[in-house]
Amino acid sequence: MLRTYHLDHAESGESQVLDGWSYFWGALAGPVYVFVKGFRLLALAMLGISCAIIIVAFLALSFAVTIFDDPLLSVLAIVGTVIVAIAMQSSVAVELVRYGLVRRGWREGYY
């Protein structure tokens, strides 16, 4: 799931790596991470995606808590939903940054 991307710029020779730390910051900050990487419009898209993830997670939690009578199952549903939502946010953030870099002329390396 946490795929590492190696990107380099053909003209400047610079390189960037999107690795585990990128996923961490994407999970923690989402739209702010995309904005800090220099993609304003993609950060706005990430903001909308983050809101959608939060709404879906809230609806899933509400549904899970109402159908499970056992408190242990409710807690497991809550923990699982939060983990899935965080994983989705981090993956989307890294993919948006990768997409933005590729559109700016960066190419994926072959490592």
C-alpha cells in the first residue's frame, strides 16, 4: 500500500522521493501537506476529498454503532473506520502530489 515513488526533473536534475514520511504527513495534514508541496488547486481538491472521507467515515461509524449491540464490536468498528479513513487520506494526498509533480515535468524514476 505504501508505494515509494522516485521522481526526477529532466531539466534541473533534481530528484524527490515520496516515501513513508510523505504518507505520514499526508495522513496528518492532508490538504496542508499538498499545499506545502506547492499545489494550491490540488490542495483545494484534497480539502474536498478530506471532507468527503470524514463524512463517509462518520456515516459508517454511525451505522456501525447502531447495528452492533456488543460494545467490543462497536469499539473495533470505530478503530477500524478511523484507520481506514487515515489510510485513505494519506494515499490520496501522496497521489495528488505525485500527479502534480508529473504534470510539472517530473518523471518517475525506475529503481
